[in-house]
Amino acid sequence: MRKQTHQSRQSFSCNPKFREKPLNESQVSNLVTENQKLLQQNDKLIQQLEHLREEYESLATSGIQSVKSQRNKKIEFDQSCEEMNKLKIQKEKLIVDNECLRRTITKLQYQLDEKSKFIEKLQNSQNDYEQLKQRLEETVQVVNDLEIQLQDQYQQQKQFEYNQKVITISNLDAQEHLSSHQKMNEIQISQLKEQNNKLNKLLEERLIQLENITKLLNQRNEAYNKLQESYDQDLIDLRQNNQKQIFNSSDKEKKALQIQVNQLKQQLEKQQLNNNQNQQKVQQKIDEESQKIIQDLQSLLKQKEYQVKVLEQKCDELQQNTKDIQTTIASNNYANSQNYQHMQQSLQVLMKELDMQKQQNQKIIYDYNQMRNLNQQLTEKLSFYSQSQQKMIHNYSHSFVSSPGRLDTYPIKTSSVLTNRTNIIQNAPDSPFRKQKLHLLFTDEQQKMPSNISTKKIVQVASKLFEVDQNQQSNKDRFLLHD
């Protein structure tokens, strides 16, 4: 039917003869019904367009909200980046401070090592001092032993004198033998004096040759033991001889022997006094020197103990300082690690949010492209229907002729209404066609941009386009479509 009507319209419009012929009622009724159908279809399309407009408006508001949220998130991200930079600077400062503290700690450790070495030296010196003390005590013991030996020798001399008295009483030969023994004793006493002098020298030289002296003393003791044995044998021989000669001796000889014995006693007493005096002098010198040495060593001990106390105090202070430094370093490291972990967590959260936003933006772009394609298809269909309607109206306006007894006039209001509606739909500020133009501009600019462009640039372009749209809408009056 439509093809026929179209052909008939073309024939009416081309042939002027047919223009003069009036239409039948059936044709007019058919045209009216077709026109009503077209009007109904047009109304349905307008309703669909309004529905699409509402959807586009909701999409536009959601897009603006998403852009605003992205801006806010961008601001938050920039702030987080600034905070990260500040934290990096603080971290670098803390690293420098930690290096300075490490250097100071190494210096303090070096000082502690030096002081520990010095303390070890002092301990070694104390050990040396104790060894010297022990050596002095040993030397004192040796001297005491020597004195005991001298006393023993003195007792032996007394015994020898007693035996000598017996011998002098018994025989002149015994007196001669006693004189020889006295000479031997004098020689021994001189030797003992020399030994005492040597011992004093050895004490002054801090008893270096004690071992040699002990060896000499042992040798001399052996010699003395040999002499005692020989002396015992001589005594036995003398007793035997005296027992024989007692009966032959006279009183004169006894008196002479007594006089000689008394003289010998006096000489022995004088020698004993001299020996005692010499021994006392030697002992006094030894005691004085030992006391001086002990006093010097005590003063050195006091000084070293004072130095050790000072060093221990310094070591305690250094240990406390090192502990304080270690605690501060540990607290700083703990705070830095906590801040670093917190920033890493916040960055991870922000990166996740950015990834989610990127995915949402990609979905929005994908939906937008689909809607754009649908919009293009609908606009093409609408343009086709509008063109066909305009052609139909144009043809009817030229072909319709009034005749009596029929429908005199056909309402031509459709042409004006349709043109007004199309103008309103295409040029209204709230129309989806206008927003489609903006979206097409956005897509054109997006296509002009390179493929590797960041989401930041896309958001900036979208915000600019929405700002332009809002400025244009503020300058124009808003109005709604009405059927």
C-alpha cells in the first residue's frame, strides 16, 4: 500500500493533469488511517526518545559524580604522594642520623676497646705486682731460713765450745786441736758474713740470684756435715788419747790450759758480740729497704686502684650512653618501620582503588560506546522517518484539493508539530541529541589522543567538556517536551 501511495503521489506530483482530479473517499480514508498510524508511531518514538533522554541524563549525572569522585581521589592521591615524598625526606634524614649514630657508636666502641686494653695492662701490672709480692715473701722466708740456720750454727758453736772446754781440760793436744777448729770457725764466720753481704746485695737487686745462693748453701752444708763427721771422729780419738794422758798430766798444765781457755772464751764472746751487732745492722737495713719497697708498692697500688675506679666509672658511663643510643636507635627504627608499613598499606589501598576506578572507567566507556552505537542507529531511523513524513506531508499539501460534499480540508498541523518536535528534540538543552554531540566530541578527542595516554588526561578532557556543557545550559532556559 505504501508503495502504491508513493507511486500515486509521484504520479500526481509529476503530471499536472492528475492534480486536477479529486481523490476518492476510500483513498482519503486510507491516507488518514496511514497518517494516524504514523502519528502513533511518532508518539511512540518520542516516548522512547524521552526514555533515552532520561537514561542519558542519569548517565551524565553518574559520569559527573564519577569525575568528581575521581578528582577527589586524585587530590587525595596527590596528597598521599606529597606525604610519601615528605616521608622519604624524613627517611633520608633518619638514615643520615642513623649513620652519624653508627659512626659515634663505632668511635665509642673503639674508645671502649682502648680502655679495655688499658685495663688489661693494669691487670697485668697488678699481676706483676702480686708476683713481686710473692717473690718478696719468698725472699723473706729464705732470709728467715738463713737466720734459723745461723742460730743453729750458733748453737752448734756453743756445743763446740762446751766440747772444747772438755778438751782443754783433758789435753793440750786437744787445745791445739781446738785452736785449729777455732780458726776453722773464724773462717766459717767470715764466710757467713760474706754470705750475709751477698744476701743484702741480692735483696737490693730484688733477689735475682736466690737459686745460686741456695745451691751454695747446700754445698756448704754438705761440707759442714763432712766437717762435723770428721770432728766427731777427732773427738772420739781425743777422748781415747785423753783417757790415756789424764793420769800422766799435771796440775800446772791444767792451770795453763784453764788460762788459755778463759782467754779463748773472752775472744769468742767479743766475736759473738761483733757478729750480733753486724747481724742487727744487716737486719735493720733489710727491714728498712723492704719497708720502702712495700710503701712504694702500696702507693703504686693505691694509684692504680684509683685509676681502675675512674676507668670503671667511665666504662659504666659509656655503657649507659651506648645503651641509651641503642634504645633511641631501636625506637627510631621501630617508628620508621611502622610509618613505612602504614604508608605502604595506604599506597596499596590507593593503588587498589585506582585499579577499581580504572576498571569502572573502562566499563563506563564500554557502556558509553554501546549506547553511542544505539543512539546512532536510533538517530538514523528517526532521520529516515522524519524525512519520509516530511515528504509525505509535502506531497499531501500539494496534492490535497477541496471538493463539495467531501472532506474540505485536511489538517496540516502535523507538519508544523513534527518540525517543532524535531527542532525541540535536536536543539533542546536537555535533549539526548545535544548530549550525543558532546559525547561524539568527547569520542573524537579521545580518538585523536594516543593509545598510551593516561587516565588523568582523559578525566581532564571529560571535565572540560562537562564544564562547557554546563556553561551553555546556564545561558539558555530549560524547558521540557510535551506532546
